[in-house]
Amino acid sequence: MDISINLIIGVLAIVYGLYSFYQRKVAPENIAKLQTMIERNGEKMGHSIHLFGYTILPIVAGLLLLFAHFRG
């Protein structure tokens, strides 16, 4: 089995999304971009934007890249 760029980037994207989720749960006050989003958009919308952009989107993109790798 060859290691493709899709596999590498897919795994890295999933790891990044999971790490971002872990950081949000453990110490959200240490995430500078989250604090900036909260200041600009309010508490609820800032959290929602950050959750989507830095957790959900990388995980979904990573899963799609893994699917593309294993599909052929």
C-alpha cells in the first residue's frame, strides 16, 4: 500500500481537529483566536464559529481525504 498525500494530510487534519477540541475543553482561555472571535462576535457565536472552523471542518476534511486515499 502506497502512502499518498491524501493519507498524510487526512491524518494530520483529523489530529488537528481532535487537538483543537481537546484544547477547547481543557483551557479555552489560552486560545487567542477563540478569544478574538468572542470579542468580535459575542460569546455564543464566537464559540460556534471556532468549533466549526477549527474542529468540525478539519475532521470532516480529514475523513474525506482518507476516503479518497482508500477508494483508490
